[in-house]
Amino acid sequence: MSSPGKPATIYRADALRPDESLGLLMKRAMQSILLQVDRRLVPHDLTHAQWVPLYKLSKSECGSMAELARELALDPGAMTRALDRLEAKGLVRRVRSTTDRRVVELELTPEGREAAKLVPAVLAEVFNAHLAGFTRAEWGTLIELLQRVVANGDALREHKESE
């Protein structure tokens, strides 16, 4: 496990400003992105709680209910409710694992695969709208910096868990 590096000394308690808050700015950017994606998927009767699992399943990033709940940071109850709605719409099927009966595997129905195909174009459109005025180089720098923030957070979490 990697240990976190030495903390930066950029922020000071006596000089915190909301317009420079890393957490607040990331949260506001994420809220704006999700709002715009949700607005574009309303005509397809897909909410955030539905399109995200569909997209993850379509990319084969998660195969079981437990994996999907972990990936989306949802408690099992919330994940169950989201899957109930997707199943009721005929977009997802729950299938018991043939190797471990305790595991519930998830698969997209043909209708679910079609619905999931809508998401990448909407995401690209919304991301591009949020990057208006950015150059490709600035985008690359932004991605690199955010990846470093995420890596630092992962290292902090791993370090804390190993204590």
C-alpha cells in the first residue's frame, strides 16, 4: 500500500474562501454535469439512479449487485431499489450465479443495452459543454490534476485502512 505524501500547505484555516474550495468546486461541477445529463435523458425515462448503473453494466465494469453498489458508493438498500426500477422497466435482469448462489449477477436486457447506448453521447455532449473555451492541452492538464487528487485520496484511504 502506498502511503500518502507530505500534505500541501496551500489552504489555511483563517483564509478559506468558498470560491477557491477544492471540494465545493468539484461538487458544483459534478452537480452541474449530472443535472445536464439527467435533463437530456428525461425524454428516455432515465434518471441518474438508473442511467449510471446501466452505463456501468454496459461497460462490463461491474457484474454483480455487490460490485455495482460498491462502485457507485450506494448502500445495498438503495442499490436494490434502483435495480427494482430497472428490472420493472425491463432493462436489467438479476441472475443467480451458477458458481455461488449467494451472488446476484446482473445483465442488461436487449432493451437495457439500447438504453445504455444513449449515455455515452449524452456524456460527451455535456462534458464538452462544460469544457467550453478549454484547449485540448488545458483539458489534459485538468484530467492529470484530478487524477492526482484522486490518487492522493486513494493513498489516504489505504493508509488509514492499514492502521
